[in-house]
Amino acid sequence: MEKNGAQLIVEALKKEGVKVIFGFPGGAVIPIFDVLFNDPDIHVVLTRHEQAAVHAADGYARSTGKTGVCLVTSGPGATNTVTGIATANFDSVPLVCLTGQVPRNMIGNDAFQEADIVGITRPITKNNYIITDRAELGRTLKEAFYIASTGRPGPVLIDFPKDILNAKLNDSYPESVSIRGYNPVIKGHPGQIKKAAETLHKAKKPLFYVGGGIHIAGAVDVFRKVVKKTGIPVISSLMGIGALATDDPLNLGMIGMHGTYPGNMAVTECDLILGIGTRFDDRATGKLSEFAPHARIVHIDIDPASIARNVAVEIPIVGDARQVLEELLPQVKQSQIDGWIKQVKEWQQAHPLKIEEGNIRLSPSRIVHTISEVFPDAIIATEVGQNQMWAALFYNYKHTRSLLTSGGLGTMGYGFPAAIGAQVANPDKTVIDIAGDGSIQMNIQELATAVQEELPVIVAILNNGYLGMVRQWQEMFFDKRYSSTCLNRRPSCPPGCKHPGENCLVYNPDFIKLAQAYDAIGLRVSKTEEIKPALVEAGKSKNRPVLIDFLIEYEANVWPMVPPGGANSDMLLGEGR
Amino acid sequence: MTHVISMLVENHQGVLARIAGLFSGRAYNLESLTVGATNDSSVSRITLVCKGDDNVIEQIKKQLNKLIDIIKLVDLTGLQTVHRELALIKIAATPAQRGEIFQVADVFRAKVLDVGLDNMILEVTGSSEKIDDFLLILQSYNILEMARSGLVAMERGKKAKK
């Protein structure tokens, strides 16, 4: 049967099992939206900004493991996706991003709403394409879905000139694809795995160090078995959180700039690190020359380019984390490391993470801790900054894929649309975006999307009136010169102001009124005893988003902190500690 | 250290931009890059010369290998290879100087492609070092213009690289 390009695209989406796409229409893609009109199989979530469409597809993908799909128009529609695509690329999220393009005969003519989106996104996609021949459409779509979801996943962009969407051909979506330049290594080398098991057993102070790859590979179940069998303690990167329950006695927590005391001490003193699906990123390693100075390193990763890039690796294992760990499991045994475990426990007891109560306003760590009590099985999304670190440190994660956060790129404005995508994918779960009053405003317009889609996403704003993380750095390293970080500052404010005072704006904006304007539920919390009731109240909403404005300490800081460029063991633990 | 990397790549739109972008985006040092057809019309060969310490070269190769359009990559450094570069050199030459230049050209097996009233164009092929040497000698004349091709290389022996 003859079909036009747009029809083939929708056929492809269905054959790939796509149930939801996130998008925003425009002139160049009307033919695709037309085919999707009233389609019973594919739901289109209309976001209010293309960046949010990509983040939502990303949240959908991270929370499920399925490939997220977004669809936008040419020119500005396409360029608005850039931050979303770069975010997904950095954190290895499978996305297929479909962009419209001007008709082929107008490409290069500076036509209306033309942008070279393939050129623009080349360094931030796993691969990208422009379709120049209608006959290539089906194969390219198949390749895109295959590449996005296999190996180290990532975003793939396809650009469709408008005339391709209208061009008819008697073809169908191919069943299979073979790409001669793309054959990811899945199975780890058996000899290397054997060596890893032996090294693990010999070590006196071993650690597992897990990253986001462990979730992507679906390796959390088998990893927990390996941990149970060996009794070896675990540290994680931000992206690895959830691989082991936060409150598991063997979980020493996150390492790095805002890592835990036991985590950072253990990584500094250990004699072996078995890294799984992690890049040994600079925020985690701290000063490289003093990172794990006594450790031999075994590294499992599906991406050869991530191995031995930042740290010297003695036993590299290229492969899928789940497959490698399944091979490893029968070869490991209980480690005889009583002395090490005792040492680790001492660190845990010496400086556990501490909820610091607020002086005048609310404590952010208390709020996140209460969120954990009220919603123990939630999917947590975060923005970027202090809110992200408090969410990482003070929520008790139990499940894989339960923390959605922009780890690599560090994108403010990620959390709320990602939470929307996650809620669409997980209608029965509680999805909470832990946000700051700065970052939430980078995609606040998505309240309209959440209301329209009847999604009960909870947005917990930790409102301190500042761009808090930068303010924290300014407090610590720039003599409290709060340059452009006060969100309430007006021209009439005294120069060099270092503290909020009576004459300051109370809210900017008034988030409750804003929520109400969108017909979302808005709750303001300013007393500690109101935290829990507000969360319980929010949990009752079944089809409306709830925004809770928590008024927190203006100058609360995230502790511990390793000053930038410092070694992980040189942590500042907080005032008076 | 300088490495010569030879790649077979899909003859797709944008492959060259992808490779060039990788080098600029990750601040790798690219000395030369040549692209040309192979005996298979769907495949092109790219030969590139890059510089860096062992870790950087290792990363360059790994990052290139991640590109979907790269079918096969071989680091020719340390292998038995032949490599060639071509240079066109236009120099000022009075009729009196011509004979002398012919002689120098002969030593380097350079060809005289064009002779004008007061200039001439020479073509020389060979290893990069040989071309460097030739240029050194020609420095005593007035070099008006020069074009170098970048390196192409191939491993010796019967084995096909695909």
C-alpha cells in the first residue's frame, strides 16, 4: 500500500512499541501530527516548550528503560531541543528525537524556520540523520531506534524535510537492521571477569563503585546478589544512587564534592575499586592525583572510551553490566574483610549525614527526609543545585531508576518536565520533583502540561530566595559577594547586601498564586510541623499537580563539601563540625 | 607522538564534519586529514595524522571507534606501511635560476609541472620528511605558494583491511 512519509513514521513508532510521544507542532511537521490525530495507540503529550518535551521524553525513558520519543518542528522548534538532547546524551538516555525541516529544495536557502539541526546536534547525539531520500526513511528510523537503545544508549535525532513527509512510496517499516560500523560489546571477556573475581577476593579493603550504567543495564538485582554474597561495601556516584538501598548497612553513599564522610573516606583508603557503569567523573573523583591512591581498579563499562580515561585501570572489562555481573556472581565468595568493615562502620558512626534544623525558616534536609517518610517508594526528579544534592543525600532510595537527575550536564529546569514524563510512564507511582525556587522557573510553564494531562506530579520547591549553590560558593570562596544570586534583589537594595532583611520581597514570584493561575494546587509551608501534613495532603491529589512552596533557611548550605580542586578526604563537614 | 590512523568510513553525508567536530570539540591535535574514494563506492577512506601522548591517542581512537559511520579503524603507527604525501610548490625563478632548480628537483624526483617567465611549479611526492627536506632546500629561493595534500598510507602485505 502506498503511504506518505508521515504515515511510515507513525507505523515505525507503533512497531517500536511507542505509546507516548512528547512534542510541539509547527508548520514543518503538521503532516506527522495529522496522522497522529485521534490515533488510539499513541498519546501525544503537548508540552509548552520543546526543551521540556525532550526532558519529559528523557524522564519517561529513565524511569522505564524504554526509548523516549519527541517530535518538534523545524528551526526554533529544533534548536529548543538542544539542551534536552545534550542532557540525555551526557547521561546515556535512549531518545529518538524527530525534527521537521524545510523542504529539500529550500535547504540552504535560509528559508523560514530553517536551522541546520543535524549540524548543531552532531556533538551531542549518539548519531543523527537528515533524510534526503524517501526510500531511506524506514531503514533510518529502524537504525535510530536500534542505536538509541543499545550499547551505551543515547539520543538519536532524525531531521525530516517536509516534502519527505508528503512523498508517497509503497514500503513498510523494516523488521531488522544491520549496521557494519556499530557492534557494541555486550559479553565481557571471561578471562578478565575471572581475574576480577580473584582480585576482589584477595583485596583487604575492597569497594564497589556504581554509576548510572548499573540502572541502564538492568543490573541492580544481580548487583545486590553480588554485594550480599561478598559482603563488600558500596559507594556510588550521583547517577548510581538506588543501586543499593540508601539505608543498607553496606551502602556508604555517594562520593565526591558533596559525598558522604564514610564514602569519601572509604574511597581514599580502599585497596581495590570495582567500578561498574561509571565514568569516574571529576565531581566524584575530586583531585585526581589523590583519588583512591592505594587502590587497584577494576572497571566494567559498556563504553570502552569511558575506561581508563580519568583513572588508570588494571583490569578493564568492556561489556554490559548485567551480563558481566551475572558471569561474576558464581565466581565470587564472602570476603574476609572484618577489619575493613569495622573501619567503615567507625566512619559511618563518626559523621553520619545530619539533618540540620533551620534557625528561622525550614530545614531543607528535614523536608527531604520527611518526603522519604511520607513517600517511601516515590520516583524523585531533581533540578540542579543545592536541591539536587539534598535530594541525593536525604531521600532513602530503595529502587532502581528512582532518581531522575541531570548528572553530567547539570541542567537546571530538567526536573519538572522529567517528572511529567515519569508520571506519564508510571501513573500508579508518586512522582516528586525536588526543586529550587531558581531552577523551577526554568520550565515552570510545564504546569500547564501537567494540568492538561491531569498528572498528580508533586513539585517540592525548596525556596531560599537565592540561586543557592552558587550563593554557597560565593559565601565560601568569594567573601559573601552575592553577585546575581539573590532572587529578590531590587535596584533600591543596599550595595553589597549579604543577608535578606525586612525590606526584601517576600516572594518572587508568589508560587501559590502561580500554581492557582494554572489550576494546579498550591500549598505554602513555613513551619516544621506543617511539612508532613502538607505532603500527606499533596499525596491525596489524583489528577492535579501540586506545588508546595517550602520556605527554607536563606543561607542553608550543602554538607559535606569538598572544595573544588580538593581531595575527597578533605571534606568540610559544616558549621561547628 | 605522531600517529597515522587509517579508517574506512560510510560514504555518508556529514562523516567528515563528525570527525572534524570530534577533534575540535575534544581539543585533540589534528595535523592532517585526507578523504578519498575506495574501490567500494559505499565506503571512503580517511587517513589522519594526529599528535598526542599515549592516553590522548588511545582516547582519540576510542572516540573515533564510537562513531557509527566508522566501519574500521587501524593505527598504522609502528606497522609496516608505505605512506605518501604530495606537494605543489610555486617558486620565483628567473631564466638563469631554472637550470639549478631543475637539478635540485631531479635529486628529489620532483616534477616540473609548469614553467612561466619568472616562476615555476614543482610537484613532489614522498614521505612527509622527504617533502620537508625538499622545502628546506627550496627556502633559498622565493617560495610564492604551496599546497600539501596530507598523508595517505597503506599497510604492506596482502591482507586487505576490511
